[in-house]
Amino acid sequence: MASVKPYKVFDGHGLYLEVLPSGTKSWRLKYYSSGKASIETFGHWPIISIASARKIALEFRTNLQNNNGVNLQWAPKTFKDLADEWGDKFLTTLSQKEKKTKKSFLKRFILPELGNVSLQDITPRLILEKVLRPVEERGALQTVKKINCNSQKSCDHMLESPVTGRLSHGSKQ
């Protein structure tokens, strides 16, 4: 039975997962700056794993402490922006076949639906409704399986990769 009110699952050091009655789960960080309490949202679970949320929160707190401000380098871009950045850096390390496959799945199935969506707004439900279900409705179940596997692996690389210098969203948990 779903909760009627939002609730929080605390991880520590101000990081917590806020669970809304709708079932949406968002990583948030409560922090203090200049004596004022503030809350920063990092995105949705499971798109952002607990390990990624911890890394983002640590980077956020470190920047806040060192700069008496926050460096928002990790701030969400559109999925296409990050995919382009990742493609320029990571795809050069793959074989031609792997490169072609990843680019094909991104261009044909994912970018047309999610390319202009902010990373914080991408949820498993959105991926299911916008990307996977339309392909499934055409009866291409093997393609759905390949898209899901390729997009998950690509997203993990894009969002966790030191190649892009990003410390954000993972989908492993």
C-alpha cells in the first residue's frame, strides 16, 4: 500500500531519498550555507544509484566548503547534450561495430524521445513509456531487450564515466 504522505529515507551527511505518494523517489541533500538551510535535488532513483548520489553529494559539499559556493558543473543538461559529449570522448575507444551499434540505438530509439529531456526528469517510467513500449507494441521484443541493455550500459558509461568528467546519475541500483 502506497504512503499518503511523502517520507524520507536517510542515508547520512544530509543525503536522503524522498519518496512521494506517487512512488517517485528523488535524491536530495540538506545543507547549510551562510547559516541558512537549503535543499538540493540530484535526480530520481534508480536512474541515480545510491553510489552516484553519494558521489554527487560529496562533490557538492566539497565545493560548498572550498568555494563558499557551489560549482554546478554536474547540473543537469539534456540527455542529448550529455550523449554528444560522451560520444566525442568514449566512443573513440570502441571497435567500429560497437560504436555503430551504440550510435544506432541512441539515434533511432532514445534521442528522438529523450534527447531534449533534462537528466533530472528522466525516470524509468519515462523510458518505458517513451522508448520501450512503442517498440514493444510493434512486436519487436528482441529489439526492446537490446535497446534496454544498450541504453542502460550507455547511460551508465555516460553518467559515471571519468571520460566525461561527470559525477552524476547511474542506474545500477
